[in-house]
Amino acid sequence: MGLILINKILWIILYLSILNMGKEIGVFLWNIFGKEEPAPLEMSSRNILLLGLSVSYVLLSIFNGMQL
């Protein structure tokens, strides 16, 4: 039972990481194509940290797989 719960939590974290990456990519693309004059991309240090963690977790899941 415990391993099933941990596996589901890991899948939820992976899904949230993919959503976070999608959000940041959407903001980046909106800044380039959605505005007439693109402004410099402003990201807080918290957003940069979360994006870095999301990218690393997704890449780790791709290369190592989700194994328990």
C-alpha cells in the first residue's frame, strides 16, 4: 500500500512539473509573439528555482524512469 501511494505522489509531482514548464513556455511565447513590442522576460528567483526543479525532475524521470 505504501509503495502505491508513493508512486501516485511521484506521478502527481511529474504532472505538476510538466504543467509548470508549460506555463513558463507559454509566458515566454506570449512575450515574444503576443505583444507588439517584446519586453525583457522578468522572472522571480522563486519561479527560476521552480522551473529548474521541474526541468530536472522531468529529465530525471525520462532518463531513469519512475521505479520504486
